[in-house]
Amino acid sequence: MGKELTEEKVRFLVDVASSMRKDILDMGLSAGSTGIHLGGSFSCVEILAVLFCAAMNINTTNLEDPNRDRFVFSKGHGAPALWAALHHLGIVADDELGSFKKPGTFLTGHPSRNIARGVDFSSGSLGQGLSLGVGVGLAAKARGIDKRCFVLLGDGECDEGSIWEAAMSAAHFGINNLTAIVDANVLQYDGPTDDVMSLGDLCAKWSAFGWEVREVDGHDVSQLYQAFVRESDAPVVVIARTVKGKGASFAEGVSAWHNSRLTQQLYNQAINDLGLCREDECGHDGD
């Protein structure tokens, strides 16, 4: 794949992100009182849209191919964004979205490993995903397999000491087929990341651990793509500056939307905010 995105591809990825937000809202409404991790799902939409639809080698025909690229969704509470990405690829069927968090569903609140459905690792307990990525990268190098592993972390997750142990080992072993992405939305369950456990200069920290740091606007598909596809002699970390709840006015930058119930009224408001409804459907006034 070329290193530059065409204008057509940029528009395509923007449309994918919009469609993914609609899917996430549909899942949240269906989940009812069990709630949805809307904030952290919305903040990483563009990240997953670019990964699954442009940067990674994954599609419906190679899911069980051991040589394809791998993805670790370490911040597993953002699973609705993963289901939305897999829906766009045709791995999750249209009629499955309504089963989110229902008994017996594949679309669980946190991902469970299911290679045939594009889920490479189970996740949910924070701080473990980067170590899995290190293992994938080491194994690929040992076997001479040309594949990459991408790991999506939350910035609050970087409070975990295990993240930094994995970061140190990745640099030590020269695992340059590994890319970590930090969804830096500055909020976690208990509030602002700076208040809970200040991360200081996140870019400087990763650089000090021997990683190549690429800082981008996490909602800009072109910047994300360039950060994901450029090669490096070192492990790469992409610090993606994002907004928690991006796109829904009531959720943007609001820590309560780490997880909460999506009512019909709030669903309609978010659809309106995203420009996804007709004027006669939810009162969009065109302003």
C-alpha cells in the first residue's frame, strides 16, 4: 500500500468513522440500563477506522492466516468501537449489532478472543495489552514472518507499571514491528488523568524508554495513517490526542461518560450532533 492517502481515501475514512459512531450509538441504545462505554469508544473511532480500513493487513479472507497483522485492544472497555470497525469490514453482520451485551452474544462489553471473528486477544484488565504485543512482535521476528502488531492503550492505562516494563523490553529487543497507540483523551474512570496520576510529558517518557514517538491529532485520519505506516528501526508509539466522547455534545470531555446509559433522548441528540438525521427525524435545524 502506498504511503500517501488520496483525497478519495480520506473522504472514505471520514465516512467510515461517521458510520462507526452511528453503530456505537445503536449498540448503546440497545444495551439499555447496562450502559455503554461511550466516551472511550468515541475517542478512538478514527484510530480504528484507519487501522482496520487502511493500515492493517486484515480482511474477511485472511482472518485465520497466522501471517496477517495483529491487533491488541488493550483498553478493552472501548469494545463498541471495535465491533463497529468489524461491522464495516463485514465481519460483524448488520443484525448482530442489536445483540450487544445480550446473553450469548459475540459482541460483549469487553472483547473475548475469537480469531475467526477478528479478535486476536481478550482484554479488559488494563495494563496487559502491550506485553501481548511484545510477544507477538518477538514471535514474528523469530519465525521470520513479515507482520506487524498494533496495540491500542488508554492514557489512564499508562498508570500501570506493566506498561513501562513492556515498553522497556520492546526497546531492548528492538521490536520494530510493534506500534503502540495511546488514546490520549485526558480522562479516565475517576476523572482527569492529571489528577488521578499525572503522566507528565508523555512523549518524553516514551522517548526515554527507547521508542520512536509520533504525536498526532487522533481525529485526523491523514495524520493517523502516516503515523501508522511509516517504518522505523525502533518500536513506535503514536500519541493520539483525542477528545473523550468526540462528536456527542453531552459526552465530550465529560468523565461520567466513561460508562453510562444512553437514553432515546440522548441518542437522538447525538444523532443530531453528528448530522446523521433528517430534519423530520430528530429536529436537526441545520445550524
